[in-house]
Amino acid sequence: MLLVLLFGVVGYKLLSDFTWVEAIYMTIITVTTVGFSEVRPLDANAKIFTVFLIVTSVFIFGFAISVITEYLLGRNSLQILKKKKVKKKIDSLSNHVVVCGYGRNGMQAAEKLKAYKRPFVVVERDKEIIERYENDVLFVEGDANEDETLLAAGIGRAQYLITAVPDDAANLFIVLSARQLNKKLFIITRASQVTSQSKLQLAGADKVIMPDKIGGDYMASLVVMPDLVTFINKLSVEGEHTTNLEEVEIEDFTDQIECNSLRDLDLRRKTGCTIIGYIEPNGNYIINPEADLVLEPKGKVIVLGRPEQIRKLNQMFQIG
């Protein structure tokens, strides 16, 4: 395109002795075929040159415009198709997890959910982060403070909300909005200040996590009882095939075996796993329960085992 324009300007300048402004004007009205009158009458040579310039510029400019248009429309169409595909996937989810914010805490939460194959959607407003991780994570672009953004993430069908935004005030607003949109939602939020904990709970948060406090407790525990902390870490290492602890609902067993007590489950003999805890329907925790403990359908058992034993448990009772 630039060569055609340069060729036209120089050609008119030399053939018709136009000024530079006149040569540029004649070149532009010729290659764009707008139909304006010539600056001055053209001789035979200038007319032949004009015909050649028109034919050349029509093909070159037409091709250039088609390439540019195809690039722009193709790029926009690709983005539109991607957004439609993501929206379709999100609309098909239910009982999923909505994660607000994909910073350090949000990313760690997403990795853990991915390891346990729990469906989740991330609400993030930073386009660079979305473009970097969009192939691995379902994103909804927007501000989590806005109801429309939460609704786009399927908050009405979600089971859990994890809000990991660094600002406590933003987390408070998200909790309030989410609680209004879904009364049954289990909300987990982070807090930076101790004074924010009670406010977040009052707003509707079920659990408030303080990463700084947890980090300080962890470092102090490494000094006081390092071996115990290391052992606990071994129980909860991340990874799809390295799970040592499992939470199982009693209802998962009732379809396949008669289980009135822990003894009836007999998980130790069948799978090698050991039951180390029981959660009653009212939320009461029993550590190291007795074998004759009466089980309730809405209760849960906490199972300890090596990764292969946990997999055997899941396969045998079709859990997860």
C-alpha cells in the first residue's frame, strides 16, 4: 500500500510536473476511486499512468482491506466463541464452587479444588490473568462486587463461595451480595484484620480464614513440634493421587451395605483405611470414635489411609 502511494506521488510529480501537494491529492483520489476531478488536465502519458495506477491500487488495496478485515473479525469472532463456550460450561454447572479473586490464595484454592475434581468458576477482573490461565480455568470477567457478575458465575446454583480478595471491605460486600442471591450458600472468606472477622460473620460468612494468622501459627508449630507438623503435612499433601484423608457421607455406604455402626462398615478389612473421626448431622465432631458408635444417614466419617487404600475405598463404594 505504501509502495503504491509512493509510486503514484512520484509518477504524477515527474509526468505532469505537479506540486507535491497536487501529486499526493491526485494519488489519493485515484487509488480510492472517489471520482473527484483532476487538479489539471492530464496528457496521454499521465492518463495511461492513471489507468495503470487505478488497476494496481484496486487489487492491492482490496487485498489489504480483506486481510485486515479478516484479521479483526477473526480475532473478535474467536473471542466471542470462547466466551460463549465458557458461558455454556458455566450454565451447565450446579453445586459448584465460585472463587472470587485469582491471586495467591485464590490460585491455591483453585489448585486444591482441581486436585479433588470439584467443579469451580473463578471471578476475576484482571484481563491479563484471565488470558494467562483461561485454558485451564473457567473465568467470569468482572467485579465480584456486582450482582450480575456473581449471577454469571452461577451463584444461584452454587454450593460454596470462596472469596479471596485482599481487601476486607470488598470481601464484606461480596459476602453480603452472595448471601442475598443464595441463602443456602456455604461462604468461606479471607480476612486480613482481626476486627474484620466478626463483621464478615455478621454479613453471612460461614467460615472466616486469616492467612497471616495461619502462617504465623504454622511457623511457631514448626519450632514447638516440627515432626508432628511434618506428619500432618504428609497427610494433606496436594495431588490427585496423593490423598491420605477422605471425608465420606454415610449415605454413600447405605446403598451397598447395611451400616448401623462403624463396626458394620468394616473398612479396615475391606480397604485398609482407618476411620479416625465421625461428624454427627448437627456438626459435632467425634475424634477416634468407638466401633459401636451408631451411625446416622446424614453423618460423615473421616477416613485415613495411603493413596492406594483411598482409591480402593472410592472404587469399592463409588465415592466421589
